Amino acid sequence: MERATRGLAVAGIGALLLVGTFVAGAATAPDIGVTDGEQRQTLVGSQGGGPGWHDHGSVYLLTGDEIEWREGSADSYFDVTMREDGQVLAGFMHSGYEEACGPYEAPCTKTGFRIIDPGAGGPEVVEEFAFPVRSQSNSEIHDVERLESGEYLLTDMDSERLVTVQDGEVTWQWNASELYTAPEDPTRRDWLHINDVDTINETHYLVSVRNANQLVIVERGEGAVEVINEDDDDSTDERCQVRGEQLVPDEDGDVRCGDPEVLDHQHNPQWLGEGAVLVADSDNDRVVELHRNETTGEWEPAWTLTRAEGLDLNWPRDADRLDNGNTLVTDTLNQRLFEITPNGTVVWSRETPRIPYEAERLPEGERAGAQPYDGDGSVTGPDEGVPVLSTGMTVLRAVAPGTPYWFGETHLGLSLLGVVLIVGGGIDRWRA
């Protein structure tokens, strides 16, 4: 009887700890939802949610804090751009195609871009360019840009290349294997994860090579002409691994991979001008503005943002410098968007439904050429995490993207302790 009573008490303490952790966490969570009454318009591409984030994708327009319209017919949407005619260009991925699956069995997954007409009667997909890929994961077209020539410039993550298409035909391509040593079949592994391309001018493109921690400037007709965050001296170690696999080494065993303290699995860089680039430095949980050192030629942080609204950034995937000098940030795993001044004042923020990939402020959109910040500065820093719990939070948010934004490492640790006490107390009582 004494053992049963002790077990019940231990389980009760665990239950109180578990419930108390959630109640206290929710009660003390920092507020997200700053507004000054201005009716800003923000276009959002949402990757969605569900297992692997391969469901519930959408494109939607926020006017102020309200969703004005939403198109959600794809499993996932990514980069979005408002065209001059009011239609929206969006990279997407969707499964369940029954026809034109190429080498893959139907139903298959396709990726590419769509043109969405918001329309007075509700948004409608009016055009689609897509091709079949091996899998939902790490094969998507994350970015598409329309060039002045009428071509569409795409990042093909499945074959790891840049490609332009016009009227459904390929007009030019740059294969990353010209710079990086390729595996036998890039479609069978997450090799480079080329996730973004922006036009610097008519002939030069800025490319994000996520898994190599590098940005590459590609000149059309010439190939790669500059690498931002060039190869790290220690680039063959575990810092250049993705899910336990290294980038493919060359014949000398060298791996082309940049210093993760400068960039670590970044997304959506914006070319601010010669010698300045703004980057969502995702695995470093920060937004960073890099400037080229005129003496050494090295790219160095000139401004960093790691915290806003009392909350550490959690895997941000987009940052745009606005015409007013502020920065619009897509803070993916905190499921929020916010606009922040250079000194760290948030002037607008909003929680997002599900997992956002990218956002742009209208009517300006994201474009090459914007105001760089002066000098060396940073806006608050995060507390150091507990390594095991940091990994646990990464896994938790991947499996359950609906986890509350305020639920952090401390909450995870206390919750696990609560569960252990409940289970241990229950076993003790059962054995009595």
C-alpha cells in the first residue's frame, strides 16, 4: 500500500508539472501581433504543415492583419511574387498527378511554378509549368523569377541547377556540377539544396546553395564568377554534413563548403548592392547582413538580428530590406512575420497559419538594390541552448509544426520530466 501511495504521489507531481509547464508557458509567452493601424499589404507563400510539411500549402494576401484572399490547392507553396498585372507567381510542389509522370509511376509528385489570379470572384490558378520529380522532399522548385526577356528563371533542386524556360521549353541552364563535385545521381539525395535565385542584373544571378553554406554569383554564359563564404579550411568535418552525409568530395578529398559561423544553411539572400547582401541565416537562427571587406575581400557580418518581441528567432527563411529602411522577416518555426527597424523596434508583426516560407511587402516586393545598414551592429542575442534539448526542439517542430511558438527548451525539459514522473509513478503503483 505504501508503494502504491508513493507511486500515485509521484505520478500526481508529474501531472502537475506537465500541466503547469503549459499553463505557465502560455501565460508568460511574449505577445505576437504588433500593429500601428497602417494597412500594410503582405504577400505570403506558406509551405503548409502536416508530416514533412507536405500538406496545406497556400498563397495568401494580408491587408493589415486580415487575410484578404487565399489559394490553397497545392501541397506546398514557396517563393511568391506579385506581378505588375496583379497576378501572383509562385513556386510550388504537389502530389497526386495521374498523367505525364515521366520515369515515375503514377500518381506522382510534380514541382514548378503557378500563376494565380486573385480575381474578384476569388483566387484561381490560371497557368502552370511543372515536371515530375522523384519525391516530395528536397526536390521542389523553391524560387521562380520572371526575367525581362519573358523567360522564367527557376532553381531546380531535384537536378541541382538553374534553368530558364519560355513557352515550356528550356532556354538556358547552369548545372551546379560545374562548380561542385556531383554524386552519381543528384535526384537520389539532398545534395546541394539550391533554394533561391535572384537577378542582380540582366546577366548575373545570386544563388543560394544551402547545404554548402555558400552564395554563388553566376554570370550567364560564363558560370560561377564569385563565391560568398568561400571554402572553409576545415570543410571536410561534420559541419558540412546533411543528415549524416557529407557533400561529395573531389578527387583530393576536399569538400567545397563555407564557414558555418558566417552562413549556416541559409535561405533567400537579397542583393542590396555591390558589396552588401542580406541573408536569412537559418541554422544560425538569425538574419545577417554581410559586407565585403574592401581590404581582405572577405564577407563579414555588419548587422545581425537574433531576437525580436522578446523571442529568439527560430529558423528564419526570408528577410527583405524595405524601401523605408526596415526589414521584413519570415520567422518560420516561430510561425510569425514581423517588420523591424535597424535598432530592433518591431513596428508590425503577425502570427501565421501553419509554416510560412517567404513573404514580400507590396507594392515594392523583393528586388536587387536596397538600403544597406552602416557599421557593425547587432540586435540582441539569444541565450545559449542546451545541446540535447536544442536537437529535441528541432525534431519536435519538424514532427509537430503546430507546436506553440513559446514552447522552448525549458518547456521541453520540464515536460519530459513530467512524463517520466507520470510513467515512473504509474509503474510503481502497478507493481505494488
